[in-house]
Amino acid sequence: MKAAIAGASGYSGEELVRLLLRHPRAELAAVTSRQYAGQSLARVFPKFGNDPRAKTLCFTEPDPELLAKTADVVFLALPHGVAAGYAAPLLHLGCQVIDLSADFRLKSPARYKEFYGKDHPAPDLLSKAVYGLPEARRAEIKNASLIASPGCYPTSILLPLLPLLKTGLIQSAGIIADSLSGLSGAGRKAELDYLFVECNESARPYGIPKHRHLSEIEEQLTLAADRPVVIQFSPHLIPLNRGILTTLYLAPAKPFQNESQMAAFGDQITRCFQAAYAGEPFVRLLEAPALPDTKNVAGTNVIEIAWRLDPRTGRLIVLSALDNITKGASGQAVQSMNILRGFAETDGLC
Amino acid sequence: MKAAIAGASGYSGEELVRLLLRHPRAELAAVTSRQYAGQSLARVFPKFGNDPRAKTLCFTEPDPELLAKTADVVFLALPHGVAAGYAAPLLHLGCQVIDLSADFRLKSPARYKEFYGKDHPAPDLLSKAVYGLPEARRAEIKNASLIASPGCYPTSILLPLLPLLKTGLIQSAGIIADSLSGLSGAGRKAELDYLFVECNESARPYGIPKHRHLSEIEEQLTLAADRPVVIQFSPHLIPLNRGILTTLYLAPAKPFQNESQMAAFGDQITRCFQAAYAGEPFVRLLEAPALPDTKNVAGTNVIEIAWRLDPRTGRLIVLSALDNITKGASGQAVQSMNILRGFAETDGLC
Amino acid sequence: MKAAIAGASGYSGEELVRLLLRHPRAELAAVTSRQYAGQSLARVFPKFGNDPRAKTLCFTEPDPELLAKTADVVFLALPHGVAAGYAAPLLHLGCQVIDLSADFRLKSPARYKEFYGKDHPAPDLLSKAVYGLPEARRAEIKNASLIASPGCYPTSILLPLLPLLKTGLIQSAGIIADSLSGLSGAGRKAELDYLFVECNESARPYGIPKHRHLSEIEEQLTLAADRPVVIQFSPHLIPLNRGILTTLYLAPAKPFQNESQMAAFGDQITRCFQAAYAGEPFVRLLEAPALPDTKNVAGTNVIEIAWRLDPRTGRLIVLSALDNITKGASGQAVQSMNILRGFAETDGLC
Amino acid sequence: MKAAIAGASGYSGEELVRLLLRHPRAELAAVTSRQYAGQSLARVFPKFGNDPRAKTLCFTEPDPELLAKTADVVFLALPHGVAAGYAAPLLHLGCQVIDLSADFRLKSPARYKEFYGKDHPAPDLLSKAVYGLPEARRAEIKNASLIASPGCYPTSILLPLLPLLKTGLIQSAGIIADSLSGLSGAGRKAELDYLFVECNESARPYGIPKHRHLSEIEEQLTLAADRPVVIQFSPHLIPLNRGILTTLYLAPAKPFQNESQMAAFGDQITRCFQAAYAGEPFVRLLEAPALPDTKNVAGTNVIEIAWRLDPRTGRLIVLSALDNITKGASGQAVQSMNILRGFAETDGLC
């Protein structure tokens, strides 16, 4: 099987390169980048320099015809709004498309316009796209031609929340997600705000209270809860290269009044997560006293999940950690490719 | 005026040294440390090596009699539980005592036992102690002999919350405080968990759901609200040397139903913070689009505060940033000393 | 005395603002920045927001006439090549000028052209300029109208080397300077190479073997040795905000053949450094076992110096640490201003 | 093939676990740790928690008999001086031993005593041990029973230097190696000096001028040059988790007098490195303008090498970068295991 990456010079693109170069069943057949067209992968990213393929494979301009001739599956690691322009021709030419941008993550063009400030560039494709969260939509991914790979924050929030909402263990109202992200999440862009000196020794919120990722988070939560869900989401930037740590503040559907009710509710949560994720290769359910830590998932496709009940406030607190570039972007996209192509789901990811 | 520091080898003690060496009206007369007794300040902390006083001033054993002979004001930068043993003899010998530990921050010995797991070592002094948060208790500090300087998390939470609770603008129930702390908050202790390699590239929660600092936070909030307040508090460690960033999730006392009500509520919040802090030298009320950032307060005694209203969820989000070692510990303690001794409150702190 | 800063939005400019706002004898009267013209200091740099002056002082376009009307001393914190265009009119209008760029650090226009690749824009001013290294040229600075403040690497190399060369204790041939710099040294420029993710977990050399700073380093060393000096200089970028650590590899003028000769040579070095720097407020000569550490000079105007003799190789190794933005740039420039204006040399710097 | 790790709780041990868990031909059969005996790998290192083997494999006490029963190859990731006590019994019991400590890296017991301050604990084994630098000693490793895996600094210095010395292109006198190391090099030890706060924003030399690693470096260089080699070696600690960056200052055997001689010499160096390393899977010879960067080798078994000639000083500067825990320790040890057992040399390392 041959794979191509359109937009391989950003952090997600670079991680796709890393994962596909060592993938046992996929061959990296093309990489595109306006900026680096004509240069070899090894030259642009010295870290891949010992890979024979990286020495010979050169960046090209992002031409859909050429991509379709070269590859069976095309990953779009392009900016939001740009990716959509490539999806239609690629699909038309018979490629399977895995899009890492936000362009096809929403079902509603209106919601897209509300959050992205313009009309959707290819609204007819929205219904065709499958939201590529493997743990939640494995069967649909298997038969998809266009996969909208989820964002990093959404993955860190949805995987802990979906089973709890689906089983009705928590209230769908009042959910709060407080997230910390490393700087690769801001992308490989030359902007003052992301210089080392501006980020080192800096912890700061941004995008409060209405970050764009809310649109896909709430759409997925609404589907899971089968009623409209609106959440509070506060992202922060902290001085990490990679990693998202999310803390979720939740209210049990049925308040616990005493210790034994709390223990019983705890058992239900354990069973809920076990039922959802016990067999999942990339979900790590932590047992107390362990708590999620971004350093334990860096460079991997794993999400760590833990939870605590607070007898003083009656709340359920759920915590997750993942690598925003791997499970939060490129690793998850490769996981989807594995499902789509009938490979072992862990191929190239362990 | 002569000042002494008992326990000057930890991060709070070191910061007290820095602040007192350059203080225009206080003379650093003694520093104690079991570990470094007999060595000069300049030898133990090369960074102070160009200060003539640091070359001659040597660490001594922490003997209350000696401290009382040498100093008018004694700062206790000792571990929790140890400080209390020094306060009584020092007070008896006529010193003014500013304690940076948690030993005298609570009024209730029962609450102390609940959170610290043992009987209070000097319960009779609890009523004598003043909670040393200058912006809230300036008048009491002026006349105190024993000042319990607040913790770093509590300062980052109380300064934003107290005016909102006192004016009744927010509900006292359901408050959530999500805090991020730099590693100096963990103290200068040789433990594996705080090694560079264990902390760099790591974001992790801890002490969830019942951190010790909750005891003093809730006691102060209860006083401000004039009714029992129980909050959710989630601390996280992130790879900073210094800094705390706190995100508070709050419910307006009277929900806003539309944009104009929201705007009106926003005006009330602005007026509330202005009334509380407009003249405060160490509180920085940020105007949108600015948001708190730990790098903008590092090494200073300033707390930054900003807020946002969310029309989608109806919540008020308040954010604060401070330096956990300065405004969160030693700077605040010096600020209290300035009040106590009738100095300008900013002496040695700008 | 009134001071102005032309180009106050870079890291050196920002540090000049910090130092001048708290200076007891200078008033910050003007700041310029094309990018931020019309905005207040407090708005552009929230960290200065509690200073009353910062709330009212607004950035202006960099107009020499206006600067000369406003200020007695003008600091030029402008890019290399740009600063020169401001110096001539400002001098003509009667200002004293302290230039933090490289424009006036060399005496020879030919050398300038060799290293900067173009003709010097104001060659007639080169002879007028004084190289503003206070510890070496205090008397000249006192009477200067145009001060060329040294670069960060040069300061870290020259202060340890000048006394050794002047006293003839070391050979002037074969000198090697290996330097590590924090990222603020790369400036506040939006370039991919200086993004957090590109710098964190990265140690890398650059500018090898002919960095521009060699020109001023060698000119000053040549003057001190009274013979042509050519050195090896290897800069590296490491993940610090601030700091330069320099390791110098030197050959004694007279090789030591045994332990007692080595000890005697060691005494000579001690005396040499003591004679040069014992009374200097900003030089810290470390006694063994202490070695320089950037964290001990961060935010200060101090340079730390230590040395070791190696009986196995016969070499003298000298090490220095300074803050590239303070002693390596803005602090040193303020130190020169203090000398120039007859203030205490430590005013505003302790 | 079954492998065991004695001392699997330090950073080298942890990295061995990571590499062996995913090795296609070796099975991790035992891990020892006094501190964690009885606990599973997954519990002590949550990051391995998704590996089925890590869930069941428990740490045991480090008993040689037990290790020999369980494993064919035993890795010793124990402190210097401790490892030697395990090697003899393990060899006697028929195991192949790969020691990551310094215990068997020297041929001379006298040299060991000079640098380690005590008599060697098993001097008779010194002649039996093979210095496990695969690129230099592949044939010997193939037939070894006891492999002394090189240190991290030595690897970063020897791989660039050995070919240059063997071909006589550089002088063996006057060599200088200036190295920067990340903090994992200091080990997983609870000491104040390695706390996050003490290391972040800190660049500092240590062990100058006589670091222990000099003993093995000079022994290997002496063998390569066939004459006694004494070098200058200056290690520094910088705030990285992983990585060593080494800058080597060298004198050509025959000085170049002009540009064409310099170019000719450059060609010789290129050929020398090509001859030595063109086919090596883990050596990356960089072409200008690329220079080594620790971030490009982090987590890999690759060493990057580049060089520059300086026409101004006549020197050759060679630079290398590697991951101190992988190519500088555990990756290299696994590479040796692969050779020893006849596996593909890259098995488990790509």
C-alpha cells in the first residue's frame, strides 16, 4: 500500500513521516510542501537522514493528480480551509483521504460557519466524512473513503467522556474541560508568541471562552448523550514540546449521599471504562494511586485515563494525558489507516 | 530594623534573603540552617556573593534565644509542624514573627487535625495569629505580633475570589479552582519526583481531590461569604521554575439571560475588582485582550487577574497568575513586614 | 536626567525599559518602535503594567529630532546597520548616544566590511566611539559622547581574557572560546529556528567557524596583547531564556613543569584577577570548588569568573557566566550611562 | 533468546526495558531492583503499562543464580563498582554479560585505581572484556562473553576521533573535547543538584579538569593513535532530558598553508569518515550546512557527525550529537547484543 502526505512540513506532517517510514505495511510514496519542493526529506528533516527512503524521496508541489497517481491513501496535513480543496479531487480520482485538518469534522455547515467564520468550502462532502476516532467509530472508519481525523484537544476530552455519557452515568450539563497543551499544538509557524523565550517559564490561557475545537467536541458529545451538550473548555499553553493534560469536572447523574453510594458509583465508573476500553491497545486505564502524566505518553499513540470521586463536592474528576502530535493527530490518523486497510491496528504504532 | 530568617536554605528562605538584602529599611541580621550552620550566605548561595553582607553573614543553628537577641522580626521559613515550635518562644522573647509555614493559618485546631493528620502543636496561638494577606487584612497585620503568611495556591485563589464573594456577585457553591504550579512549589527537597528529568516535558495532577491548602482556602472563603464554602481544587505540576496560574470556574449569583444582562454583570465585576484593587500596588487588573501569564509576574510581588463571561454556559471564568515564591510566599511576607513596621508597602519589593 | 530608547521592543530594549523604569536618577522619557507606535508601554509589555510611567508612556516612531528634544541620553537598541543612521543626527543635536548594536564597536571600516559584508554607514564616527566595557575603559566612557556597548559573547570572553593578556600570563596564540547561549541572544524575531519546539531539548552549534562577534573580540584582544590575536570561537544555542557560559582554553606564557611551578602560576592568576577586579561591583571571582552557573547571574549585571589549571595538559581553563541581556547588553549599557553621567555605577543595577 | 536487566530502575535500565520490550528477537525475561522488588514493570513505569509483558514481569532482587537460570544475556545497569561483583558469577554460570557501568572499560587496573580511587574489584576479568563500541570493535564483540559498553561522553568523542587518529590525519597532541550533556546523564538519583529548579535555566561546567571518563577515552585514543594520547575534556550540564553535544578542537597533522591545501585536506577528511562510516546504520555524516543537533537524535541510536576547517586558525573542528541514554548507553548495549547473538544489528533499534 502506498501513502502520501500533503503538507508534510508542519509538526503533524513530520510525525506522519516518522510513523510511515517505519510502518511495516505502508510505503511512503510522496510528500508535498510548497516551501520545500525539490528538496529531499533527509535534507529538510536531518533526523530522518539514516532512512534510505528519506534520502531519495523529495518534496513536490501539492498536485492532486500527481498524488492520486502515486498513492492509495493520502493524508492531508494542511491548514484548516486549505485541506478541503484537496479532498474532492483526490476522492474523485479514487484515493482514500485522511484529513488531519478541521475541515470535515463537523456535520453541520452552519456550525462550521459559526466557529470558522466563513462558508464551508465543500459542504456536500460533510455527510460523507467519518469522524476518525477509532475507539468510538471503528466500524465506520473501516468503510470510509474520507476520514476526518479528530483534533488533539477533542481526543483528550472525548475518549474519557463518551463512555460516561453513553451510559448515562454523568449529567450532560455543566461539563468543564480544562486542558494544558505543549507548544507543538500551536504549529510550526514563525510567530513571536511561540518563540522559545516567550513560552519557556510561561503558563497562559488562550482562546477563552470559545475555542474552535468546541464545535467538534460538542457535536460528538451531543451524539453520545443524545441531547444537546454545551461545555466549558479552557485551553492553556505550557512549556512542553508535546502533550495534552485534560482535567474534566463532572456531575454524577445521580448524586451520591454517603460513602457506600460513592463506592457503588465508583464501581460503575470502573465497569464503564473497562467495558469501553479494556481491549483497546491505545487506552491506558490507570489504577490509583497513578495519575496521568504527559511524559508517560510522549511519542506514543496512548491516552492515559484516571478518575477520582470527591466526597466533599460530590463531583467526578476525570483526567487524561496524550501526545497531541501522536494520539492527538498523526498517530491516530495512522491508526485509522490501519483500520481502513485491514492492517493490524497497532502496525507502525508500537 | 533587624530581621532574621529561620530556615533560610529552602526556596522561600532563599527568596527572603534576596529581598531582605536589598531592602532599604531592614537589615538581615541572622539566617539559620541546620545543614549549613557555620557557612556564609555567599558560600551557600553564590548568587549573593557580590553583596558585602552575604560575605560575612553566616548560617547558625536555629536557636530562638539567639534569634530574639539579634532580630526584631523573625521570618519562619521552616517545614509545616516545625515552625510552630519556634513561634511561642520567639513571641515570648518579644519578637514579631512572620511564619511562612501552614502552622498558624487556620483558626480551628480540629480543621488543622483533619488536614494535617495530627494535633496542632500550639493551639493557643491560633487565635493570636493574623492571616497575612495584605490586600484583605492590612489593618490587622499592622497590629499583629504573629502573622501567618498565606500559601501560594491560596493567594492565587483568594485574591480573585474574596471581592466577588464579599459583594455577593457569585454563588458560594460549586466553585472550582484549577491551578498549575512551577516546581519551586515542591520545595528544595532531594526527591526523585522533582528531578529535572522527571519534571521536564511533564504535566501532571497531584493531591486530587483533597489537597492540604483547601483548609485555609475554605476558611478564608467562608469568612468572606459569611456561609460555609466548600470548593473543588485541582493542583498540577508543570515545568516552570516559578509561577502559579489559576483558572476559576464560577456561577453568577443571578444568572444572565441575554447579552445586555451579561454586559451589565460584566460592569459589576469590573467595578467590584476596581473597588477592591485599584489602588493596590501589587494587583494588576488586566484589560482584554490581555490574559495572565506567569512569565509576566516571575520574580515580582504582583498578581495578575483577568476574567471572562461565557454567554454559552453562563459562567464567569476568572484567571490569576503570580510567582509562587514571591507573591505566593516571601514577597508577601516582606509586604506584611512593611505594613507591620510602618514602612512603605513597596519597600524592597519594586 | 532623561533617557530614551530607540528600538524598545526587542529583548535588549525591553530590558532597558525594565532597568530605566526603576533607575533612581534617570527618567525614561521616550521609547520608539515602528511596530508599536501609539501604544503604551504597559499595553505592549503587560509586565510593566504596575508602573505609573509605563501606563502613560507611549511608543513613538523613531524620529531623531523628537528623541533629541526629549532626552539627554539615547540608547540605540536597533538592528545592526540601522543604529548607525541614528547616531550622527543624535550626536549633532547634542545627545549622548549609547549604541547596543555592533555598528560602532570596531575601529577599522575594513574589518567591518569583512565581517558585516557591506561598507560602514558612518565611518567617520568610528574613531569617536568608545568601546563601552566599563571594567576596561571606565575613564574613556566618562568622557564619551558615543558609546559602543559590547556584545554578549564578547563581554563573556573579554572580561576573563583582558587581564591575562595584559599581564602577559598567557600566550596570545591558540586561544579557544567555546560559548553556550540562551535563546534571547537570537533576538525577538519571528523565525522557525527559534520556536519553542525547535529549541527545547536542542543543543546545537552555529556560526562556526567565523561568527561576526569575532571582529570585536579580536580587535579588543589585539589591543590588550599589543600584538595581533586570532582566536577560535564556537557559539552554541541551548534551551535557556538568558545566559552565556563561556569556556576558554588557554596556554600559559611559560609552561609549568611540575606541581610547584603550577601552584606558583596559580598564584599569579589569582593576583592578576584580584588586581583587575577585586573592587569591581559586577565581577564575581569564584573560589574553588565553585564554578560559574548561568542561573546565579540571571537577571543581574554580574559576570562570574573561575579558572582551573590542568597538570595533565598544561592548560589554563577559564570559565565565565553572565546574563546575555543584562551584563551582555542592557545592564552594561546602563552601567556606562551611570559612568557617563557621574552616577554611582551600581545605580539601578542592584 | 532471553535477556535480563540487573538494575532496571535507573535511566539506562529503563531505556533497556523500552528497547527490549519491542525487540523482535529478544525476550525480556527478568528485571531486578532492590528498591522495587516484587512490583511489576507496569506499576513502577506506567509508560510501559500497555505492554502485556510489563504487566506480568516483576522486579526481583538481583540474584546472579536466578538471573543465570532465566536469561542467556544479562545487562548490568548497576552503579560503578557494583557491577563487577555480578559479572564473575554470571560468566561462571554461562551467561553472556553486557555491562553498562565503567567497571570493565579499562585494561589497566592501575588506571582504574587512579580514576576511581580504589582497587579494581575483579582485575582478572579486565583482559577478558571487550570494549563494546560496535563501529570500532564489531569482530571482537561477536565473540565476547563480557562486553564493557562505553560511556556516553566517550562514545560522542571516540566515534568522531578514532578514524582521524587511525589515518593519522590529525595530531594526537593537544586535543580538546568540550561536551554538553542533558540531565539524564546524572542518573536517577535523589540529589539537590539535579532538581528541576536547580537545572532549568542553568548551564554549568563540572568535573573539570579530570573527569573519570577521561580514563577510557584516552585508553581508546591511545590504542587508535598507537602512541600515548592525553586530552582536555570539559563536560557541562545543560537543561535537556537527553543528549550530548561534543565540540572537538583538533590540529591537522600537516598544517594547511592556503585555500587549496585546505580544500585538499577537507577531501581527505571526507574520505576518512566515508571509509569508516558510510555503511554504518547508526552514524549520520552531515553535509554542510547541516550541523549536529541533539533534538535530531533524541530517542534514537544515531550519532550525528559534522566538521569544519577554519582557515583563520588552521584548526579542524568536529562536532557530534547523540542521545546519551540510547547510543550513549542502552541502545549501544542492545546493538552489541545484536552482534553477539547474530541478529540484524538494527533489530529493535529503528
